Amino acid sequence: MNKTLVTLFSFIISFSALSAIEDLAIDPNSGDTVVVNRTQNPNGEVTFLNDKDLNFKQVLNLLPFPAENARFEVELNKAGSVTYLIQVNSSWLLGTIKKSESSWKISSRETNLNGEGQASNLTTLPDGNLALTLKNDNNEVVALIKEDQGKLTILEKLDAQEVKDRAIDITNEENNYLLRTSLECDGDNCRSEEHVLTQSGLGFAAGATSGLGISYRKHLANKIGYQITGIGWGNDSNLFISMGANFMKTLHATKRTRFMAIAGVSAYYRTRNEIDWNQCRDVSPEEWEANPNIDPCEGVEASWRHGATINIGVGIGMEFMLTQNVGLALELPVVVMIGMGEASGLGIYPIPNASLIYYF
């Protein structure tokens, strides 16, 4: 519902800039394109083209008689279905045009909606329904309209000012891309909310459940995310390996912040080739005094000594976009630490994670 309200607001504020130009709608899947002049189009001439068939062209007239002051809008709200708006003086009409095989046909007038007052800003909502601004006697509402097999019905009417106020509260960003008109959108600025939530990047991480080292972090459009971290180093007498996997669920997100629930598991492994100091004998003060160069560990052979810690935890986290591409994530899980080998032991601690990620 939030994205619907923002979309409603965006078409309310953008229509005035577009009222004197062509209205164009394109279905990128089928290649269907519909074009209509909003004004100076007395017969309501609508042109249908197809990007996948450059020879196809069909022209229909929406009005059976000329009307010099008529105004028109069109929406390709469904595959093979165009909804059109006609405003003549103080009356409006909303109808559909359906595609049958390879041609378009205006639906029966019995399926239309009509009324008195001013209608504008016909748009398709994210749920596939339509929205239309209706103004009459200084009362402005936004009508939510369902189109089912060509028949149009009004589902709900919302106060237009309330829609604007609610949309501003949701976006909480003066320059949020969702509030930009189609003339202002360019490239990534026109991404949907899901695409904004979808991010992936590389960086560094350190923490109990995240692990330590180079990190790949991915946020999916369904608000689920994951992070994989690992590193290793060593020489002929030492080896250290860290690996971790974190899973995130975005609970709330704005353009610059993200609040998450997290769960993760990591393992830290270290091995060293050295002697066991517990096997060295105790040397008395008299022996040290008699021979300062005595070696208490004489005869004790070096061996590989192993230790590992497994961390399992759940908690919460915040991620902040420091720049357009750089994010800093701070997380605080409650961690169960299980030690093995030289690091044997068990404990429960709140130990933070930190990640610095470059998103691309």
C-alpha cells in the first residue's frame, strides 16, 4: 500500500507539466505502443504501433464527433489492454481498448465509467489497478479503479490531500526518486523501490558472526540478504583461517538507512607448530645458578597444536549509506561461542560485527 500511495502522489504533482504534450504508453514485453495527443485532437485520434513489427500501424478515433476542447490520456495497464480518459468540458469518460489477435478494438460503452467534474492523472498502480484524480466543487479525490475483462469499477475514493501527505511521510526524502516526474527520471533514478533494496558489493568485515576478512554482501528485492566473509594466512609454523556467513532480514529501509534482524555463524581456526610448554620440566633456582644456559624443554619435540572457535548468534543491525555507493553496517548479535582444541570452552556474549562495503 505504501508504494501505491507514493505512486498516487507522483502522478498528482506531475500532470501539469505534461498536459500539452503527447501521451505515450509502451508494453516492453509485447512491443505494443499507443500514442495520443492530449490536446488539439478533436476526434480523439489514437495511434497504435508495435516495436517488434515496424510495419504495424492502426488508428482509432475515440470520439464519434469532433470536440475542439477535448483532452485525452491513455494507459497500457495490462497486456493487450489500453485504458483511455476523455475530458470534454465538465464531463469525463473512462473506457478501454482491447487487442484481439493483431488489431485493436474499442470496448462496448457499457463497460465504461463516466461522471461530472474534472478528471486527470490517469495512471497504473503497482498492483495493476488504475488511479484517477477527480475534482468537483472544490473537492478533490483519488479514485482507485479496477479493470476486469474490460469492465471498469471504482474500488475506493481517497482524499487527495491525505494521499499527498501520506506519501510525503512514507518517502521522508524531499528528492526521493519516487516523487520525480517521468521527464526528470533518467537511468537509475527511475528504479523501483525493490531495485533500490537490491544491492550487492564487496568490502571488509570483522565480528563474531560475520567472520573476519574480505566480504561479499547481497541484499535481495524480497528484503532477505546474506553476507559471506573469509580470509586466511600462514607460514611454515602458523596457519589462521576465518570464515563466516551472515543472513539479514530488512525490517525497515529508507534511502540512506536500513534496519535489520540478523543471524549468523562463523568459525575461527588456528594451528601452530610449536612445543608443548606443559611438557617442559621445572628447573630449580639452584640449577639456574649452576647453569644459566640450561634448557628446560630439552628433548621436547615441536608438534602442530590446533584450536577452533565456532560462533552462532542472532541480533539486530543498522546499515548506513555513507555515500551513494559506500555502506557501513553495525550489528550486535548475542553469540554462543563454542571452543575446541586449545580454545576449548563455552560462553554467551554480545559481540558486535562491523562491515564496510562498496556497492556496485
